[in-house]
Amino acid sequence: MTFGKPWPVRIACDSLVALGNSTVDGKVLFAKNSDRPAMECQPLTQIQRCRHQAGELLRCTYISIPQATETARLIGSRPYWCWGFEHGLNEHGVAVGNHSVFTKEPLAGQGLIGMDLVRLGLERARSAEQALETITALLAQYGQGGSGYADKDWAYHNSFLVADGTRAFVLETSGRHWAMRHVDDVASVSNHLTIGADWESLSDGTIEDAIASGWWSERRDDRFDFAAAYRDTSMAPEVISSGRHRRTCELLATGKGKLSEASLRTGLRDHYGRPTPLGEATPAEAEYFGVCMHADPVGTTTASMIAKLPHASGEPLLYWAGLGSPCVGAFVPLFVDCDVPQALTLGGAAASRDSAWWRCKKLLLAIEADWPRHASAARAAFDRFEAETAERLAAHRILEQSAPERRAFAHERVETMLALVDELSGLCT
């Protein structure tokens, strides 16, 4: 199998959303796997609500832009070296995630990277629609540009999944061009353009530029197809994302009407129905690239999230955080209005004991050394932890408790999870 650029090309991520008409309790669910370089630490970051002075500048990963008057409280997951987020949830119940996509349009110079746009959308929006407007306005003004990686100079275009307690949108981009459609019930986004002739909005000049570039004929009488015009498969062959996208679409379709946090956890852990990656698969096969990715250097799942988005404001916002590979890890409950345990926020380029991410990575490396021997026992232990967490969350009505009581629950669950990680790491070595 060959790629348009010298190996490695790191190109992955999957997001899922289920609106209230498709979930077991009528609340919107948002989930994402962030697939990045295998040894790139991705700690959580918590931002407090803040008012800013007029004229203040904000330094993003590569460029500075005017700061907003007020920014929201939020939790986001951030590769240690950059300003932006892979995914996150803000105090207004807005969730956003991004994905690299590949188009025929070249990217040059520096602008906002996709992770910057995720964080800016979360900081500045009170609804999914407002996040969409924020991201598209920033795209028009500053464009995309700058490397999405700490160790190589490689920029990429982005798609976004944006949701709140009532609505969700898919936004796909090529440079400053974009297409958007809303979600009726469920949706999945991976690493290729999926919006074709079903777009609902396009950025100004999108069709004209496609015609001028020879990617679309003005003599065609059918509706303009964004993906057909702009998608490029020379850099990232279809096999890399086609199987993952099909799997997440199947999960959402078969579970429609009864989707829950548990079913989305199962989806994020998927290896084409197997408990562990298919070891004999090659990069020429879709099965090599699972939803739960173990395909370094193309991509490895380094962080995950599941968010429950209530209809009404004031209900506590629950952010389920996953560190590292979800197939041999556990999701821990956090609340946007409570502080995040410090261990989850620490971590850099070098392994460190004080970082929860690096402790989870140590376990993953031990399990990967002998999947048949270690994986099932680790998964069983984490399943018990998650079942106990869900049972206590419901039995003690944690969502109805005060912020200090919810904080105590979240901190205890994180401490228990990390103790379990350390215990399993000892058993697997």
C-alpha cells in the first residue's frame, strides 16, 4: 500500500452524535475518539469563565486574533504542545470535535488549525448553532494553516461535529470553503468528506472555485456535490476511514431509539467486533484501522470523551473522560462546574508519574506486548469499575446532588481508576 506522502501520515479521529429521538432517555449524546501519535500525551484542560478587556489579543497555536468579550467555562482535551483542543464540552452544553480531512485544495502559510477552532467554538458559543457560526466566521477571516503536529510540518483541512442539547451539525471544510448539514437523528464523522449534494449551506464562492479549479463542471445540471468536487484520496486512501465510518454508522443505526452512554463506549472501543485489534491485518485492509485505533504511525487513540447534553440549562453537565486507548481503559465522570482532578491535567512530552495519561499509557504498552495474555483481564476489571460507577451515579442520584458532592464523587472515581491502572500495570509486567 502506498500513500501520497512518505510514511507516516497521521490521519484519524471518529465522532458520533445521537439526538434525543435516538437515545434511551431522550438526551443528546456526543462521543469522540482522538487519534494522534501514539506517544503524544493528551491531558485535559479546564478553563474558567472569564471576561476580557477590549482590544485584548489571544495567542492561538500559530497566530494571534482579537479576544472575545467573554469566554465560557469548559473542559477540553489538548495535545500537550498546542493551544487548541481535540474535543470538549462547555458550560452551555455545547460539544465540539474535529477530524482531519483531505481535499484537492493546498494549504499554505499559517492560520488557525482545526484544534484551535474547536476551542474557540467552545469558548465563544452558547449553542451548537452559535459554535457553527463562530467557526465559519473565523475560517473566513483567518483561514486554516500551520502544522497539526509537534514533530513534523504538516497541515490539514478539518471537519467538525457540533452539538448541544437539541441540535447537531456536521461541518466539513477545504481551506476557507465549507459545507454544512444538520443532523436529524444520528450522525458519524470520520476522516473524509461526507457531505455531497445533501448540503444545506455552503460558504460563498465554494461552487465557483470548484468550477474554476476544474473539479466541477458548470454544465452539469445536477446539484453541486461538495465531496465529489473537493475530496482527495491520493493522500489518504479510502480504506483508512471507510471501514471506521461504516462501523460507527452501523452502531448508531442498529441502536437507534435505545442508544446510551454504554453503547457509545462500546462503539468507541470497536475493533470490528473483536475484543482486541486484528493482529494479522495489513494497511491495505479496512480492519487495520479500527474505531479504537492501534495503527501507529497512521493513528492511535490517545483520548476519548462522551458527553450527555441535557435539554434544559442548569442541569449538571457530565463529561466522561477516557485517557489513551478506550479498549483497555475506563471512562471517568467529570462535571463541567466542578474542578478536574489535577492528575488528569498534567503531562508533557516525557513520561511522568504525576500524569494520569502517562500512567494509562504505561498500562497500554504492557498490554500491547502480549494482547492474548493481558487484554481480557484488564477489560473485565475496567468493566466492573464502569458498572459500579454507573450504579452509584444512578442509585445516589449524583446529578441531583450539590456541586461539592458531585466533585467528591468524581475525584474518588478518578483515584480509584488510577489505582486500578497501577495494579494492572504491575500484573502485566
